[in-house]
Amino acid sequence: MKDWIVLVIAMAAACAVVLTIVVVNHRRIREDDDPSETPDVMEYMTMMIGVVYAIVLGLAIAGVWEARSAAQETVRQEAQALHEVSERVQVYPGPVRDRIRADVDSYVTFVMDSEWHHMEVHGDLSDKGTALLSQLRKDVTSYVPANDHESQAYQPLVDQVAAVDDARTARGQGAGATMPGVVWFGLIVGAVVTVGLIFTLQIRRTARELLLAGLFSVLIAFLLFLIWDFDAPFGRGISATSAPFHALFPELTK
């Protein structure tokens, strides 16, 4: 199911539940009921709980957005290090240079065409990608420089391969969900409590109050969906992309 369909369903369901409770609750109110009798302390507590929950929502959104940005930066570093390997190997003899560049191209092609989808579905890295990187490392480190010029290029190449490995590891660690289950429990319970507190203010079935109640519930549902969508940096709609690979290796893009 598309993410935007999930969002629409969640927002519509939240709005429908709140409005239904308002209508049902209104029918049970006695004719002599006075909505002005709501204690001031109740209004104060409702406001404070709403403020606290808003802060929690803000922190959660900031956390998952930071994780998404870090994931995108990790992809950029991995692509840049591979590009550096492909360019710096120019000083090596033709057969060695071609073999290393072929290793880079094979790895990049696999990441863009296959491993990205594997991360979205399974939340981890693939064994074949690890094997392709190991082959690249083997070809880079096993070559013995024949002169000083090649010797000067050897260590930077090894360092760039290590940078690729480090970035790939970080990409694998960020492939799954980042929010702990206990945090989700708190967010959902907090949403139920926050929305439920609007009924303590003796909301009526006027058009204005129904509109505000519906918009408030829709807003809460949207923010929770936003956190859920950002929670998997590589797996959902607003996720990190393989754009750096496509930008640095345009000849491999289908």
C-alpha cells in the first residue's frame, strides 16, 4: 500500500473517531448541563499536557529527521569514496586499473539496481554486496606498486576503500527502523490522551467546534505518520536516496 494512502486512511480514521465520540457524547448530555462549569484547573491541565506532548512530538520528528539526514550523508560519502578509487587508480598499469574500475562499477551497479531494494524490503545489507566490496578491497590491496609514483597512490587508495567499507557499515546500521518500540508506545498513548482531553472541556456539536476537533485529530495523525515515514531512512516514502551514486556514476545509470 502506498504511503500517502496510509496517511489519508489514518487521518480520516482519527477524524471520524473523534467526531463520532463528540456526536455520541452530545446526545448523552442533559438539557440543564452548563459547559461554563468546566473547572479552571482542568483547562490548565489540558493545556499543559498538550504542550508537553507537542514537545515530545517535536523531539521525535527532529530525531528521525536527523537519522534520515545522517543516512543520506553516509550514502554520499560511500559514493564519493568509490569515485575517488575509480579516479586515483589512473596511475596503475592498464590491466590493474581496468580490473579495479570494473570492481567499482560492479559494486555500484549492484547497489543501485538490487541492494537498495533489498534494504527497503529486508532492512539490512545483502551478502552479494559484501562480497563485491571484498573483491574490490582484495584487488586494491594485493597490487604491489612498481615505482614511487604508484607507491604514493597506493595508501590513499587503500584508505578510500576503507572509507567505503565504513560508510557501507553505517548504511547497513541505518537500514532498519530507528525509533525504539517504547517510544512508539509513548507517542501513541500520548496521542490518545491528548485527543481525549478535548472532551473534558465539554465540547459541543457546533460546526466550529466539530471543525476544530477534526482538524486537531488530523494534525496529530499527520505528525505520527511523519515520524513513522522518517523512521526507516531507506525504506519508506521520504527516505534517503541513491542519488549520489547516480550523480557520480552517470554511465552506470539505466
